[in-house]
Amino acid sequence: MKQSQLFTKTQKQAPKDEVSLNAQLLLRAGFIDKEMAGVYSFLPLGLRTLNKIIEIIREEINAIGGQEILLTALQNPKIWKITGRWDDEVLDVWFKTKIKTGGEVGLGTTHEEPLVNLIKKHINSYKDLPKYVYQFQTKFRNEKRAKSGIMRLREFIMKDLYSFHANQEDLEVYYKKAQEAYLKIFNRLGLGDKTYMTYASGGTFSQYSHEFQTITSSGEDLIYVCDKCHIAVNKEIIKDLNHQCPECGNAKLHEEKAVEVGNIFKLMDKFSRALDLKYKDKEGKSKSVIMGCYGIGPQRVMGTITEIYNDNKGIIWPEAVAPFNVHLISLGKDEEAQKIYDDLLKNSIETLYDDRNVRAGEKFADSDLIGIPYRVVISGKSIDAGGVEFKKRNEIKSKIIPIKSLISKIKQS
Ligand SMILES: [Zn+2]
């Protein structure tokens, strides 16, 4: 993409009311726009990154058998009244309104109820199980606090996967698979080292649930990390576990600030019982379907990556989620730059080409702020020195490389 065509502009300063680092950087770099507290629009650069995060999650969920659907955001109260979650104090985050022709409607905060209601029409027998169904859906939550930029939103996309099983043993097997898929996802997103599968309370229906917590100084949660097992325990249950690792017994857990980027629960028969989701087993006996649920918030992931990967000049995107792989900058050599740009595109290397007629200093400052992994500068000086200046965003020094070896250099890096 040519930067002269990009409608967004960078800003030197973040708005004064924006306290979180992720929103400050993403607003300044033109990735997002603030509609109101906890509500942000995604602009071309931001949407490219968000879609890359979503695609990584989608690939890994498909790999464990997930079938993608899209439920509705508008929710019929009827089904939620059955489970008691329409007027529930715990789920007191509804945005509710009235339908003109009568009756109430709510904006979905989560989707167990409508999905179970849907699945009922398709599952009758043990032969129909197991099934795994997921979506990327906009959720709405009327949160009291919304000061963490895109890490705590009132309107956000959620990947929510639900699994349906004939019995608990089958759920356990899939739950393990989902844990592995989640670790793979966070690895691919560039958060592997800092993300811990974290033991959390299982609520009333199972011993533990698991959060996926990423260590960052801006995190709102406290976790207790076991370095031996690369797992952690959350604050709620650390006392119950006597400050010991539930896997190896290690008592030297250390406290870290973290942000919850995903969570998985065994729902067991909580919703299937309430909503009468049953199947017939081999003997023809009617039994409740056993369920699990598995969430990740792509925008929160994006905010977390921004919080972790930055310096005083801007964002430093991991390659897998960067809006582009190469930032090509022309300093008065537009003809040569155009040829390089064409060549990069021919080789399927996603490139933002800064062809604007602005000062070199402004181009470099914008490039650092936007944070694309590789910067390629072509100028009279670089041509005299033998090619283009090549620099990784996380390195200080650039080096000259011949134009003809640029493509192979990027592909190797
Ligand atoms: Zn341990």
C-alpha cells in the first residue's frame, strides 16, 4: 500500500484523557480511533493487525475440529430468563433496550444460552457427539471500568468456542487439546514466553478452570508463576493451594502482574441441564450433554502485544501480526523505490511504501511509531553506498545491502 493513499495520519501526542499505553500508541500511530471510553474503531492499519490475530486463532481452532458460525448480537431475553442470567447480578453488564413493536432485547455479553438452544435442534444421539462450534462475535459489556485502552472494552470481538460431549472423559481429552491449541496460538502471536497457563477457580462445577495470563507491568491481575513447569496460579486460589505449584509442588512461586488474554472452562452440564440439551446414549437412555467453553479476545491480545513490544519511539510488532512486513521509504528516489515496491509485491511481501512528499525526519518518526518489522530506505546516499539501507525495527543500526539481494534477505530474516 502506498502511504500517500492511507487516509489516516499519525499524531505526535496522544489525547490527554488516554491513560493506557496501548491506546496512546495505537491512537498516535493511526491504528484505532476512540469513539468513547471503552469503545474504539479499527482503522486500516489496526484492522490489518486485528485480522492477522483473528486468522491465527481461526487456523488453530479449525485444527482442533472447530466449526465456525456467527450467532446474533441481539439477544432474546426468553432464553436468558430460563438460566436466570437476564436479571443476574453476576452478569450485570447487559446493554438492554426495547423493541418498537413490544418486548425487550439485549446485546449479547456471551453466547452459551443461544448456542445451546441452537445445538438442541441438531443433537439427538450419542452419534451426534462430540461437536465443536465457535465464532468471532461482537460482545457488549457495560463495564464499570474502561480505562485500559483496548484491553478492557465495552464493545469487543470475542472468539468463543463451545464443545459438546457425551461424557466428562471425552471433555477432559478435548480440554487438553484446547490447552495445547491455546499455547500454540500465543506462541504464534509472539506472546509465548510471557504467557502462562494459569490455574483458576473452577466455580461450582469443576475443580479448576484455566486462564491464559500474559506478564506485563500494566496487567490488572496478579499471578504466581512456577518457573519449573511454566504454569501459574491466580490470586483467587493461591491460598487454597498453600502457595504451592499444583503440578510439581514447588513452593517458590513468584508474583507477577499479568493480563488475562484467554480462558477455558469446563461447564459440565450447567447449561445443558438448564436448557434441556440431552442426547440418547447407546442404551437409549436420555443424558445431559457435557460442555466446555474456550474464549480469547483478539483486541485484548492486540493491546497486550502493544503494551509489551514498544520503545520510546513507538510500537515494535512481532512479524506474525504486523500490519505490513516491510516499510519502504523513498527519500527523493521514487522511480527506483517504485521498482523495489513492485518487486516486493510480486514476491508477496506485504509492504507499506512511504511515497509521500514529506521530510525524511517525519518519514522515520512515523516508521518507528507504526512499528513495521523491516525498514528499507532508498536515497541518493544509499545508492552511492551500494544499494538500500536495511534495518529491523528492534535494531539500532542499519546496513547497506544491494537491491538485488533485498528479497532474499527479507525472506531469510
Ligand atoms: Zn511447578
